[in-house]
Amino acid sequence: MNLISIGWRESFAQQLLSFPDCIAGRVALTHRERFVVWTEAGEIEAAPSGRVRQTVGLWPTTGDWVALRPGGSIEAVLERQTAIVRKQPGKARTEQVLAANLDVLFVVAGLDHDFNPRRIERYLLLAQEGGVRPVLILNKADLLEDPSELLSQARVLAGACPVIVMSAQSGLGVEELENYVSIGETAALAGSSGVGKSTMLNRLMGVERQTTQEVRDHDSRGMHTTSSRELFLLPQGWLLMDLPGIRELQLVSGVESVPDVFDDVEAAAKRCRFRNCNHEQEKGCAVVGTIDPARISAFHKLKKEAAHAERQVDQVAALKEKKRLKVIHKAMRDTDDWD
């Protein structure tokens, strides 16, 4: 298997020099502690070494490049160029890497009951924060006679991000995806269950690789037909990952990326005649007077959530540093006792 064809770059080669007894591999499938890794010698099953198990925050995920020892032991995860990251569900302050080393994130929304502006905004923010180029796909165009109203809403949400109207079922718009991905690059499909990601993958592959199911009539949602994150090499020469439907999209950080997703709000804010305006309820505010109130509310909510997430990250980092210094000081005291 040619490594360049599956995303290998010079930056990874430089990192691998630190592991002279290892070969390079790319994680193509993760399922709990099972990993399928692509190497020059072909596909192998691998398991994390004790070193990886003890390194917090470096658990391998689909898309990762790893240093692999003979026998299939993952010795290290090479530094990621990009990543899609969310806060781990629940009260824990840890983060979960959903996909690594992506070039493009295809955010898929359905032109049915699945169309949810707030969910779209979160996906776009995750892409921006992770350094990944977002592309918004409006799937199931065959279900609407005239999708122009939802398309107009989507273009406001997307800003400078490209928007594709598609029907994975009929093939409408599928070839347009290739305008946004180059040979050797990696993309992922993200969206709720039942939105048509697996159907889209099957059409691009030209074979039935992913199981598909019908969605419920009342909310257009489906079962989680994709249960693991898997990488596929397409006949078109680029790679595609089908991410399972995600119920919780809590941010890890993203304060600086929020304006990129809400560029219409930011543009209106620059025209506001009030110097210290909160852009919430002030009469005469350029934002309140021109932007959809639901979008303004989402803007403030995501900024607050992102700021809160960053404070938590800072607190965790401070605790780790405090523990590190405590170990150093103890070692220094022990040394003094021996003098």
C-alpha cells in the first residue's frame, strides 16, 4: 500500500525518526480497543502499547498516523495536523477526538425534519476549531419540490463555507463533492443518524459497504447504522470516513472560532453605533435589528459555552502543572535529605 495515497506527509516522516525500530501506519478502523492499521505491507490488526495506554490524551483514533512495532504494537500516536474534538459526554472534563488528520468535513443535513440550524452551527464550529475545511451538504433533495427556502437559510449559516444540494439516493450533486477534495486528502461525513451518510458513502464507493435503514416519519431520524469510525479509500483517489451519528456536541473550546461561523453577526456588530453593546436586546442595535433572533441567541450561547470550556481546560492544565511541580519539589527535598 502506497502511504502517500492514504495521506502520508513529510511532517509525519520527521516524527517517525524518533522511533527507529517502528514503521508508519494509519488507523483505518477503531472499535473500542481494536485497531485496523494500514501500512506499506498491507492491513494489520494492532493494539496500543503500555506506553500509549499510560499517555493521557493520546489514545489512537481513526485517521491517526502511528509508530508501529513489529507484531502490531502501537508505540506512539504521531502529532495530529487537524482533529475534530468534542467534550466527552457527561460531567467529565476530558475531550474526545472523533477523527484525526482530516482535510475536509462534510457536514450533512437533511432537507426534511432533520434540518436543524443549531446543530449545523455546532458542526461548522467543530470543523473551524479543528483546522478542517467545512462543506455543508443538504441531502434528500428528492423529498422537496422546491428546496430554495432551506437553501437560503443554509447559506446564511454556512457563510463562506460551500453548500451542496444533493440526493444521495438519486445521485444528484454527489460528483460535486470532488470539487472540494484532492487526491490523497481525507474527508469525513458528519451528521445525525438517518441523514443519508451511509447511502452517500455507498454511492461514492460504487458498492454496498455500509448498511442503511429507513428513518422515522415523524422526525426523519434513524438508528445508528454506523457504529464505528472507519476510513475508506475511494475509487476517486481520496479517503472518506463515515462518522456515527453524534447525539451530544459539547465544545472543548472555540471562542476564537465562533466569529468565523457567525460572520453575519460579526459583520452587523461592526456597524453597531453603540460602543459597548452586548448585541442582545438593545434598541437600535445593528445586530438585533437585522439578524434572526434565534441565530443571535445561538451566537451568545456558543460563545458562553466555548468560554466556559476554555476555563475548564485551563483549570485542568493548572492542576496538572501543580502536581508536576509537587513531584519535582518532593524529589528535591529527598535529595537534600541525603546530603
